[in-house]
Amino acid sequence: MGAIKMNNKFIIIIIFSLISLFFLESIIAISPSGGEIIGIKNETAPSGSPTSAQAVAGNVTELNIFGFSTTQTWQGYFGNISGTIQLADGSGRAMYNWSATNPEGEVFASLNDSLIWTNLACFNFSSDGSFTDDSLQSGNTSLYGMNLTQLESDFGIEPNDVDGVNETFIFQDHPLFYVNNLMFSQGECRNTRIYNSTGQGAFDEVLLYSPDNRAVVFASILRDNAIGFDGREYDFEMLVLEDGHGEDVSTSTYYFYLELE
């Protein structure tokens, strides 16, 4: 009888341990949430005015011409973040909250409106593109997901385009950050640095990949009131892919997520 009681007690301990682990996992896995967009202003670069040169019959004239073209590959977003870190139930009823006056964390953009964050990884230009299981790479680098060739093809980018993905996202030593409790160490993923008003890279943006959604995720690491490209203060700047090549005049819908720390 004593042995039976001990066995029952041992089983109860195991059950409670499993329950505790279940709840612990539920508590720890804090995912980014959808971000509400407030106020939108769209602008693009103006067309340059033409200059002239006189043509004289019989002359040959050397000309050095400078100009620019607006990219047909990228859309830029920038702005500020406001929000709250809260303690709430499943219905969003807050027990307590803390205003994020100096926001830290990341803002994410993706073409997917229901991202699964569990196995998020660095985007890998050399992935094999087979879309087999990438779950063991969580917080590291995708091995089997979308690769550079597939991504650029989806957006009409030619291999020799100067504003392609591999010309934009390189390894530029981004700071350490966390997403859904997955750690991305300093410089682990490909990233780009978006300019401030002096043309220096002030905002880190990291290229990520969700294997469960087969989705590219653009992640901008927040900076509090940093000087942006136009001399004003912002919390983030980021680029996202958009195909504007040839006769393609359709638009892309990006969904924004926010993780505050």
C-alpha cells in the first residue's frame, strides 16, 4: 500500500511539473503584435529639370551628364512609435500598463498578415529553396527557405540591377536583438543602414524569414528620436520590396507588427 501511495505521489508530481512547463512556455513566448498605423503621407522624388547645350553644325562636344532615377524596387517607410507595455488577459483587458515614452524593440513589415514567429530566422541568400522543415534553425539562419534568386524574381529584379536585394542588404554588424524570445546576435543576419540627413547609416534594418509562412520579414530596430534622412527626429526608417518594373503598376499591401521591450 505504501508503494502505491508513493507511486501516486510521484505521478502527481510529474503531472504538476508538466502543467508548470506548459504554462511557463505560454508565458515566455511573447510574440510581436499588430501595429496600428496613424497618419500616412506619401511622397516621391521630383523629376529633374532638363538642361541645354547649343548644337553647332560641324562641332563635336564632350558632355558629362549627372542625373538620378527613382528606384523601381523599394518603398521607404519612416516615423515614430508610441505604445504601451501591458499586463492583460486574452480579451485585452489590462490589469496594468506602462507607457513606452522611449520605445525600444523592433517594428516589422511583411506581406503576410498572420505571421508565425516561432521559427523566425535570418534570411539566407543561399538557402536551397526546397521549403522543407526549417524549425531547427529558429533564431539562426534559414537553410531550406526562399533564396536570393527566388526573392528577386518575385519582384522583377534582374541580377545586374544596382538596387537589388544583395546590393542593399549586406552584413553591417547590426546590434543584438530578440524576437519572440529568439536571440539574434550582433551582426548575425544581413542588414542595411538607412540614412540620416548627412547620408550616414543611422537606422538598422534586418532581413528575416518566417519558414512557417514562407514569408520575408523586414525588421527595423527602433532608435529613440534619431535624426532621420530629412533632418527630423524619428524612431525608425525602413525599406520594403515593391515591384514597379516595366508595366507593373499594381501595389503591394504590407502589414506592420510591433514588439516593445
